[in-house]
Amino acid sequence: MLHLKSNDEYRNATKEGRVMVEFYAGWCPDCSRIEPYFDEWEQKYASEFTLARANRDELPDLGEELQILGIPTFIAYENGQEVARLFSRDAKSKEQVEAFLDSAYQK
């Protein structure tokens, strides 16, 4: 799993292929609730997309630019273009996140 630590890393990671990025924060209880599933999701979706994480508090300018208003937020990219987004209100359980991960690239 990619851990994106800078705006440049984020832009480089999302410019080609399929990349799913989760914006999170250490203080976020919903983020902590779903964090144990990332290894499972990384394996399950390895043939479909790369899974990455970015700490919203460590990248405030990027978060503002991308209008990350709630966390966790998942953004699906394909060749540099956002193709789907899951907002914090709908990313509170394993099932909600998996439903999004299953459908994000099915358009």
C-alpha cells in the first residue's frame, strides 16, 4: 500500500493507471474503525487498482484543493482523472467501503 506523504507523491501516484486513495486522520474514529481492513482490501483488489492512503492533516493544501471536507474520503482515479468518490458519511463501515470499492470502476 502506498502512503502518500507529499503533494508531489500524490500527483505522481494518481497520474497513471487505477489508484484508490483514502484520505484519513489519526484522530478520526471512522478511519480507525476501517483501518484493520486495508491489508485485506489491498489483496482483494490488487488486480483492479492500487490502494493508497494520505493523511489529510499532513497535506492540508491538497485536501483543500480536492475539497476533502470529511474523512474518511475515498477517491478513485483512472489515468489522472477522478472517476468516483466516497464521502465520509457513507464510509463508516466495512460493508459501505467495500460496496464502493466493488463499484468505483464499473462505470
